[in-house]
Amino acid sequence: MGFKGLGTEWFPVVLGTLSLSLALYICYLIFDINILYDIGKYIFYFVIAFFTFVLVSWIYRYINDIKILKSDYNNPISLSFSTFIAILYFAIAFFYTVYIGINREIAYIMLYLYIFFYMYVLAINMLLNYNMYMNKYKISQFSYAILVPSVVLSGNIILSSVLLTRPLSLYYDLSILKSIYFMVMIALGISFFQFLFIGITAFISHINKNEYMKTVPASMIPVGASSIIIINIIFLPLFNHLNLFYISRATAVDISMLLFGFDLFLFLVSALIAISNMSKRQTMTVWAYVFPVGVSTFSDYMLYSFTKIYIFKYTIVIFTIALFILYAYSWINTYIILKNKV
């Protein structure tokens, strides 16, 4: 049997690997341990190669069998997971500024690709919601995985946060910066309400399933959703210099602290679910355990940088340890899945 390409379920594997680099970089910023920065940098280089392989394999899969394209379109999870490409770009571009550096040409390439992937996610999100409203999906097909486009859309903050602040902001006109900020606010509004409405629908669908194990790992996705909302809100005061919208530092911190409590609660519940199901056979959705924890390290770092409350240093360490454990666990399950296919 020849190689037929890889499906969208492999994008979370790449993102989970990149989450390791993120966690190590944040620990480096907190504890000033240089080796963590170096390891994170090597992981970043590996992720670029890994992402390229998965992306080419994903495209080849459709070229090899065009019927799969229609099948993925009719599957809400596959359609949702296709948006992981965008958040991988946002994150890779962010780390490019961290590990490699930028110039004017790179800054504008990043901007153009930012707009492209933002519109790509928005289009997939609209298509997914259109199909849901038109009852093209069965309720049994719903899971927290359909929140992914919402997470990715508001996840543009990973890159826009550096586009809107120095030194990258020096390369752009004020009109461009205001346009980016406008896009951030639009994405945040869409994502927030989708987290509420779609999240409730996905929860009801999950608890009414007989084969619940197929979607159990997706219980961690709301952790990523709440964390990405925290990151968005806490960054907003840093954009006040654009004189477009105004969010005070105190307001951003207060709202983010309220969301942190919910985020921590969701993480503990999801961790209990993960522990209680570790002995059971999982699907590739097991990777949904990984990347939300990486996002949580980022949100906790932002809260720590604004409040200097030491509890966040400990939660960052806990999230990082949990991230590496879940990453190893996910690879073990992936190995078993691949072995059984051979």
C-alpha cells in the first residue's frame, strides 16, 4: 500500500510540537535559563520542516484522491481542523521574530500572509456555520473540535500582538496598524460568542453520545479557547497608542483574572478526564489535549507580566510539565494507531 498523504488530524500534531517551543520560551522569560531558549529554538526549526512535510502531504492527499475533498467538506471536524494551518502560520511567524529577526521586506510578507490566513479562517468559519444552520451535519457529528476555527480566528493575536507593537509597528503606516487592530477586535467578538453558542451545543452533543471516547480529548479545547480570550484582552491596553479603541490596563487585568479562574477550572476537569482515560485506546483526537495547554502557558505569562502575582509562575511550571506529559502520551497513542494500520 503506497503513501496516500496525511489528513487534517496531523496539523494538531505539528501545533502540539510547536507548543513545546512556546512553553520553553516562556519559561526562559520567567526564569532566565538560556538552555530553554536554545532547546525551544531547535524545536522551532524542526517544526518548520515537520509542518512543510505535513502540509505537502495534506495537499498530495487531495491530488491523489479528489473525492476526499468532498468527504472532508462534509465532515465538520475535518473542515474545522483545516484552519489549524492559519494558527500554525501565526505562531511560526511570531517565533520567526523571536528566533531569527526581521527586516522591512519580511515585515510586509508577514503582514500580507497575516491578512490572507485571517480571511481564510474567517471563510472556513462562515462555511462551517452555514452548514450547521442549514442542518447539513448530524448532531452526533458535533464536538468541541468545531470550536477550532473560533480559537484560530482569535488566535491571530499571537502574530498581531507583535505587528502592532515595536519594532514591527515601525514598518507600517498608522492606517495599516489601525486596520490590524480592527481585525483583532472583530475576531475577538466573533470568537467570544461562538465559544458560548457552539460550545454549549458541542457539550450537549458529547454527553448524549454512546461512543464518547472519540471526542473525549476535545474536552481540552475550551481551555485553549478561554486562554486565547485572556491573551486577546490582556494585550488590548498595549494598543491604546493607536487611538482607535481604548481599554484600560486595570479593566483588562480584572476581566482576564475572572477568565483565568474559569480557564483553570476547565484545565483541572480536562486533566481528570485525561488521567481517567489514559488506559483506554484513543484516536488521533488525543492531540487535542496538547496545544490548549501550551496556549495556557502563554496566557498565564501575560497575567504574570501584568500583575506579578507569583501563583502564575507556578501555574506556568505546572502547565509546562503537563504539556510534556500529554505530548509524550499523545505520541505513544499515535504510534499504536499507526502500528495497527500497517
